[in-house]
Amino acid sequence: MTGRIEDEELAALASAGDATVRRLAGEVLRLRNAIATHAAKRGHELCWLNDVALWKTIGIEGDYPHDSVPVREEFLAQCGRYHASRVLGTPYEEPAVRTSVKDRKA
């Protein structure tokens, strides 16, 4: 036994007699589907906007604009570093935001 419950097992549990087991199995399948949909994004679909849809699957009411978004120059420079890490297969570390849009408004 690997410890991971396969989708087929979860589907069987989702039709089990126990209501709690059915609800939990259904929830795991729903979340796996949301994560798989997010992970399948490619090209220009690899955008932080997709995160909002994922957040909503667990009840986080996130939306844009975010006050914590870095100013444009910092944002675009970091996008370049992120892109390079994906192309080169190198580790990517998210830096702290130096100046957010909110800070600039103040």
C-alpha cells in the first residue's frame, strides 16, 4: 500500500453508505480536480490569475487587484527571473516585495 488513495478508490468511497465518507471522498476528488486543472495550465495560461480560481475552490475569496503586488518595474523584472528559471530548470525563489502598489499610493 502506497498511502495514496487512488481516484478509483475515492470514487467507490463517494458512493459508500456512510454520508461522512461520501462527503469526504467527494471533496478530495473535487480538490484533486481543481489542482490538476491548475497544474495543466501552459503558456500564457501560467498566470497568477489562475490562482484566484484555485483559491475559490477552498473558500478563499481572493480577487484582483492585490494591494501587495509589487510596482510594475519590480513585477516585470521578477517575471523575467521566473521565466528564466522555468526555461533553464533552475530553482526559483520568490523574493520579498520591496515596494508594493499600496505603498506607492500612500
